Amino acid sequence: MTVEAMNNFEVVVEARSSQALGMALDLVMLSHNRFVAWRVYRVTKPPVLELYWSKPPHTANEMAPVQDFMAPLTAQGVLPNVLQWLESVEPTEPKPDIDGSVSKGFRLTSDCKEGWSYVACRIMPVWALHGK
């Protein structure tokens, strides 16, 4: 697999299926090797799950501590954990009233466009809109 070792490699995906989430995590891993740590910001609206490719140095003013995985995980290795987390959280915006149906989905961003970061990606719950 080719490695996209560049500071401005960007992935942005909004979808709802576990298959799409797995593919998005695989894309993120083109720029990194393994996920080694995670953090959840529950005070943000919506809550955000951050996955790290390298553990950042500790800072005293962190609102949520970074937690190590028991072992470094591949994209497919971390997928079940992310899916369980997404099942446990809700989007914070009101459910849209559209001519169609609405279900729970996710938004994944690699979010490194502004430069170098320990964060491989950020994931949050969003509403998935299904028009008629």
C-alpha cells in the first residue's frame, strides 16, 4: 500500500454504514501506520472521538485525557470500538424534518490541513439524510 506522507493529506467523509466508516479509516491509514491512542470530548457539541497515530505529550489543561489502546490497532482493528462508541452517542442538532427519512450517521475528518498533528482523525455523530 502506498503511504501518503504529507502534512495536508485530508479525508472528509459523511456517511452512515460500517462499511463506509471502515473505508474512511483505511484512507486515514494511508498517511499513518496504526492507531495508538484515543480521546473523547463529551463537552463539545456533538461529542468528538479523536484517534491518534502517536501519543501526544501530556498538557495540564486538557479537558479529556488521551488513553492508550492496549496494543496499536489497524483501521479494521479499531472499527468495532468506533462503531460501539457511535451507537452510544447522539447528534446534538435537532433531527431535521425533511421530505424523506433521517438516520444516525457519522462525520470523519483527518483534520490535519492546518499542519502537523498527533491526531489521525476525528469522528462525530451526525444526521444522515435520505431524500425520496
